[in-house]
Amino acid sequence: MRKKNAILNLFFCGLPAACAVGLLALLAGSQISRAATAAAAAPVAPTATDNASNYTTQTWPAQNGGVGFGPWKQTSVPNGGSAGTYFKTDPAGGIHIATSTGTAGTGTGTNTANAAWGVYANGGTAPTEDISRTLITPLAPNQSFSIAWQSGGIGNAGSSAGFILQHGGTTVFQLAFIGGNKNDLSITDKNGTTYAAAVVGGGGKIPFADLGGGIVATFTPGTANSTGTPYVLTINPAKGNTRFNGTLKYTGTVATIAINQFDIFDHNTTQDNFFNSPTVTPAGPALATPKAASELTFASGATGLAAVGAMGLRGRRKRKTA
């Protein structure tokens, strides 16, 4: 290292001042450009996240795992039937939204197989299981809320399951499957309830078969305007769901009020529903800055190198004529 520095010192000492400054600017610009590009490419850490691997009991809403969320609030209304929660373990791999690293409590002890949060409300007269959780920091424009959902069955008219984004207890957005209707996911926002197939410019119908294989839904609000807050909803198949491929995209408008809570629910269904991995992801950094910085720093270095060449030539001419 000492020898290398000595060589550099001799090199720079033999150059005119403008030459050395230009070359140093070029070298510094290259380092800044690489640092800026690396920062822009770095993954964005979630501000809130949780999943079933953080839990160990059947009554998982009592545990409050993860970060960035408040405590779970559970409301069970069996109405002569049954309503509640449990772990759905997945040794056969059929629950495509399961988390693979947790310890799931079962009726016979513990099971280290994949697991997801199970929710049920069956039998009786319209039982309901409703579980909500606050976001410690409300969802900001261009942040995203995502959650995984897989259904074992819904049923006929009067049955439904899904998730809701709320301001307190007020519904801002809902994605649900409503039994006995159009065999399609429904989207509820400021303009009412629309089935996915009917969303203008949307990704098309999402029948129960697709939901039965597991989906990951991501809601991203934009910047509010005079008509409300525009949003983008994307739906992707969970890993292992071969019912559909790629990303389905839907757009709409919600009321301009802060989303500070999410809610998962099962109402009077024939089978159970499973949820996992609620996550809030912040907006990513702008990607144009590194390129501009690279161009600017390279330009200043190029100017310095031009000065190097010009002054070096002038120096040689003077020595030749002396």
C-alpha cells in the first residue's frame, strides 16, 4: 500500500494543478456514482410486518407478534354455531401462503410444518369471526399494504370472507369473496362494490378457484386530489398456486382519510379461510438520481482531463523550443 501511494504521489506531482484536480474529480465521481447506484438498488425494508412463524398458540390473536402493528383485537360471534381461530399446519404443502419457519400449536402438541392463520365461522345462524389490528403509523401515499389470503370455501348467499382497510372502524377499502353471486372477487371503495371482472381496464375476473390456490393482494394509495385518493390494487398468485400467472392490476378511488387499521373476517362460510404475512412497505427511492450524478461527475472529470492534455502539450512545446 505504501509503495502504491508513493507511485500515485509521483504521478500527481508530475502533473499541472488543473490536471491533478480534473483526474481526482473523475475518480471521485466514479466512487460517488457507484455509491448512489448501490443505495438506489438496495431493497426497501418494510415498516410493519408479521407472519404465522412468529406465533405458537392456537389462539394466535393473543400473542401480537411482528413489528409496526398494534395488538390484535378479536371479536367472535358464534350465533349458535362456531367462530374462532387456529393454526392451519401444512405438512402436505397445500396451503400456499404458509410460513415455513415457525412452530404451530396443534391439538396434539406442536408441529414445525408450514403454518398460516386459520379463521372460521361455521354453522348456526350467520356466525362471524372478525380480527383487526392497527398500523402504528398510518399508510402514507405510495406506501403499500399487502396480505396473503387462501380460502377453503365460502358458500352460498349470506356467506363472505376477506380483508378490510379501515380508518378506525370505518371501511375505506375491502377485498372480499361474497357467496352466491358472480364467482368473482369483489372490490369495495368510494364508488361502492364492483366485481373484479367489471373494473374498467382491470386485470379481469378472479374466480374462487384462483382464490382457493392462494393470492397475495397489495394495495397502494396515491396522492389525494379533488375526487379522493387514487389507488392501485395488484393481485399475484401465491407461490405454488398454478391457477393463474402474472400480476392482475386494478385501479380505483378511495375516500381521503388515513388508513390506520386492517381487518380480516370470515362470515358464515362453509369452510375456513387462511391469512398470513401482512406487510407495510414504504415507497422506494427515486431511480433517476444516480444516473444524473454519474453524468455530472464524469463531465467535471472529463473537463479536468481535457485540461491535462492541453497543459501537457503546452509544456512539451515550451521545452522543445527552449
